[in-house]
Amino acid sequence: MREGLVPRRRFLQLLAAGSVVAARFPSAEARQAIIKQAPPELFVTSGSNLEMRWEALYNRGYIVPNELFFVRNNSPVVPRLDPATWRLQLGGSGLSRPRSFTYDEILGMPSVSVIRAIECAGNGRSFFQATHGKKIPGTPWRLGGIGVAEWTGVPFREVLDRAGVTPRAREVMPEGADTLHIKRSIPIEKAMADDTLLVYAMNGHPLPPDHGFPARMLVPGWVGVAHVKWVSRCEVSEQPLYSDYNTKRYVLIGPDYEARPPAMGPVLTTQKVKSAFELPWNGEVRSGQQLLRGRSWSGEGTITRVDVSLDGGQAWRQARLREPNIELAWARWDLDWDARPGTPSLQARATDSNGNTQPDRVPLNEEGYSYWAVVSHPVTVK
Ligand SMILES: Nc1nc2c(c(=O)[nH]1)N[C@H]1C(S)=C(S)[C@@H](COP(=O)(O)O)O[C@H]1N2
Ligand SMILES: [Mo]
């Protein structure tokens, strides 16, 4: 028998029990919130969301492999779309030749690959509890609502050009085929940028179902919700386009923010600068000389500097930035650390090429978005 093959008799038993068929051909009735495996050493599971554990990145490379990439699903079920019948339909006042594309047509177009981050707007939400004493409803992300991958697809500009985008087109609103039909508009300039893609492959594999198979948007630097998964329709308009996702949600609401009708507050666009240590949260670290590692990222450029404090913010040392340092992705950094037994509070403060430096505190907003202040990471050194 060849290695890796199930013996024939065992295979027939499995077939009779239905498990082979179920595993390989999930039926339309198999309504799953997440398709991929979520072992507890890689993820914290929260409803239909998977938060990446930062310690799982230690000793890995620059890219987050597909099996470790976080998942954020607003809808309760992952749509299972058939690429043979899937279409991307484009319409609206900003197009002179509205049309649809098949999966094969998309695959047959000139493609590009880019390395970019996708990060949830709510990443860091749980820290509002410590700084503002407020428990905010929604997924209680620490800092694992981000990942960096190599995305392959078609420049969205090419898709728009083939649908006859007009010089008066102003906004573009892709829409997903999930239960909630998530849709979120972006300005035409962003839709036409070199690295805004209609993505069909992730780290060299067809886009996994959890991440939007057969196709999703990549809108580098922008809040996660703009990277619409399972994209099946797209409106292109000469007028501003609104949905719940740029009027009621993914907007900043609170005493420090003014309403911008029809939006309840300033609409979230690019992500600010943040940092995380590749360590277990509130976990144990062995004492002694070691490399302390982390990563910093920004939706507005590259990382230019990272300072680290090992004593809760009194003394600061500059960390060494490692290559590559790709814009709108992240930079890895490290620092020599002589860890002494105790419970130090580790902090990292990054600056990006747009001049943003992580502040000590950010104002509260009702939905807990954009927590980009310096975070105190608790560990126990034994
Ligand atoms: N259709 C659709 N697209 C979606 C979502 C969704 O729920 N439905 N979630 C969005 C949000 S809020 C985020 S943060 C990213 C997460 O992408 P990922 O699950 O591939 O990590 O997808 C975005 N695209
Ligand atoms: Mo998100």
C-alpha cells in the first residue's frame, strides 16, 4: 500500500458511514461558521471569529500561513460558492458597459501578487476595558485580528476598465454573497490603485472558503471590512454610496467625534500604527538571555522606528528592525532581553513613515474601533 492512502476496505467503511463524502464534498446543508481547523494553540475562538495567537508566530517567517490567518465573519455561515456558477456582476451609473465576469475570465486576466496586511477595525478592542473601564460589545480582540499574506489576483482597475468605468465615477461598493451581504464603499481613486485587487489566491493556494472563495477584495491599508469576501456584485456610482457599514458601523461614535450625516460619525478608512509581541498573553517566559520579538504595522506606510520598554514605560530602548519592511504589511523587530524572574509589563511603541507614533491613550468610541495606543503586555518570567 502506498503511504498516505487509506486501505481500501477502511475506505469503503468510511464511505458507508458517510464521512468521506462529508469531508470532501460538504453539502449545502452543512452550515458552518468557520471551515478551517481552529486548534487552541493557534487561535482564540469567539463566535464566528478566530483570533490569531501571537506566540504562534514566534520562529515563523514574515508571512502568516493560511492555517494561522485570523477569520472575521459577520454572517453566521460561510457561503460555499461554486466557481462554475459564481459571477461578479458590475453595474451602476459610473459604468458605460455594465457586465459580469466568470471565474475563468478572472483567472485568464493579467495577474499581480502583493504582500499586504488585512486587519480588523476592532483589533485591540478589549483594551478599552483597561484604559476606559468600559467593556465594549463585539469581538473582544486583543491584537490577533491581523495577518499578512501574499495575495494574488487581478488589479481592480482592470475589472473596472473592462466594464467601461467613466471619468465621472466616484465610488465603488463591492458586495459579498454571505447572509448579511456585507457591502462597503471605497473612493474611485482607491479602487484604481495599483495594489487594490480582486483576489483569488492566498499564499499560493486558491482562496480558502473562510477567506472569501472564489474571490475577495484587497484594499491595502484600509479597515478589514473593506476587503469584502465572497464578492459577487459591485456598484460603481457617480454619487456617494452608503450602507450600514459606512453609516452605522465602522464609524467613530462618541463625545470626541461629530456625526457626519448620513454617517453617525467619521467613517473609518486607513488603519493606524500598532505593535505586538510574539509572546503568550499573560503567559510564562523562561528567564535568561533571549531575543524578544515582535511586529509593528501601519495602514499608512512602512514602520520607521520601534521603541520597547521592559519596565512598564520608564526606560525605552530602540528595537532592531528586520527586513523585509513592506508598506501596508508589517515589520518584524527584536531586542536582546536578559529576562529576570518577575512579572514585567512589556510595551512597544512604533512610528510609521507617515509620522504617526502610537499614543499612550486614544479616545473612546462606542464600538471600540481603532485602538492604537501602546499596550502593556503582561508576562511571568520564571
Ligand atoms: N462578505 C464579507 N466580507 C467580509 C466580512 C464579512 O463578514 N462578510 N468581514 C470583514 C471584516 S470585518 C474583516 S476584518 C475581514 C477579515 O478577513 P479574513 O476573515 O479573511 O481574515 O473581512 C471582511 N470582509
Ligand atoms: Mo473587521
